Amino acid sequence: MQRGLSFLLAFVFAAVMLVSSCVFTVDQRQFAVVFQFGEIVNVYDQPGLAAKLPFVQNVRFYDKRILTLDSNDPDLFFTAENNPILVDAYVKWRIRDVRKFYISLGGGDEGVAETRIDPIITSSLREEFGRRSMRDTVTADRDDIMTTVLKKASSDRRISDMGVEVVDVRIKRIELPTTVSDSVYGTMETERKRVANELRSQGVAAAEKIKADADRQREVILADAYRDAQKIKGEGDAKAAAIYAQAFGQNPEFYAFYRSLEAYRSSFKNKGDVLVVEPNSEFFKYLKGAGRGGK
């Protein structure tokens, strides 16, 4: 009984191993290529289960997704004015014909494919940048450059013969080499300083002009105010004199008496004051008459 069970288990294990060696799964993100003695006998590009002959055939998988070719260092190009620029770009590509991809690259290695695609794209970029000025490359012409390079790559037989397709070409950044950028930045800094100093001098001149105009307006306003004040004061004094004249003109004797009292008040304001005047002076006219009957 035990021997029969062992035989059954061995048979089941052998059957499982045989089935597993005959069946494989194709992922939706991959191509599956079946080889027999080094030759391609079948290619699967749809997901699902597929079969192969055990021990005779083997399967190799290739990426079906869009891949990225991105160099670590930017490339040095020259514009139409022979100005050096550093361009950092990347390429999106994918395997279109896996059979041709394997045959043309002698095994279908993605790294080998990228080493062949890179110089083709770089040459196209160098040509496009060489036809344009520095100003054009950093403005609206950047999109035109990418579109033109993509069209050239799509129609290039060297790329299509590898069984691959260039999906997109993108420029990440364009910058000047360090030696050139330092000189450019120095020139820009000098120019900005010149403009800043010019603006400062214009500001100082404008401030002085405003200050001078304000001082002039101040003097004019003060002069006009003083003139108006003197005019009003003169008119007031004239009116006061007229009122006094009208009031005291009705009784001259009272007016003379009132003026004498004012003079006495001013003269004898302080006790320590000394006044040297003849007793018979007109100044004491009303003092001399003060004792007569109390008048």
C-alpha cells in the first residue's frame, strides 16, 4: 500500500514537472519568444497561457512597455553663431518587432539598442541646434526642434531595422557651459549694476527736484499768508481806529481823559519806577484837578 502511494506521488510530481515545462504565462507587459536550438519558432504578444515543447524549446521575455533612454551628462552642441550650449534630453522608445529586434541586435539586448539609438538622436539634435541661433533655441523653437528630431527618428531606417520605434524626444534643459555662463552672468551683473546706479541717480535728481519745488511752494504759501495777514491786520487796525475815532469824537474831553489814564497806568506800573517831570507839565493835568471837589 505504501509502495503504491509513493509511486502515485512520484507520478503526480513528474506530471506536474512535465506540464510546467510545457506551459508558460505571457504577461501583458511582455513579449514571449520561443526558441528551439537557438532559432525563433514562435512569438507571443498577447497575454495568457502558451505551450512549448519540453527540454527542446526555451522561452525568453522582452519588455513591451515604453522605455526611457536618458544619459547622465548633457551633450555639448554649438548654435549657428558657434556658441556652445549644454543640452540635456531623453528619448522614449519601445520594441515594435521583437523578432527583428532579436536578430538585428544579436540577442536583443536593450542596452545595445540604446547605444545605437543614442548617437542617431544626438546627431539629429546637433544638426537642429546648429541651424538656429542662441535666442531661438531657448524660446519658441525648442518645440520645433523636438518635433523635427522625432520625425527624423521615425523615418530613420537604422532605427526601424532594429525593430524599435522612437515614441518621443524631449529636451529637459538647455544651459551654458560653466566658463561661458560665468562670463555671461558677470556681464549681466555689471549691466544690472549700471542700470541700478542710473535709476538711483534719477531717483536722487527727482527727489531734489521735488524737494526744491516743495520749498518754493512753502515760501510762496508763507509769503501769501503773511501778505494776507498784514492786509487783514491793517484793515482791522483801520476799522479799530475808525471805531475809536467815532466813539471818542463824540466827547473829546473824555477821550483826552481816557488817554491820560492809560498813560498813567503805563508809567506807574511798577513801584520802583522813577519819573522826572515838571509839576506844571501837561502830563499831570488830570492829576492836579482830581482834588477839586472830588472831581
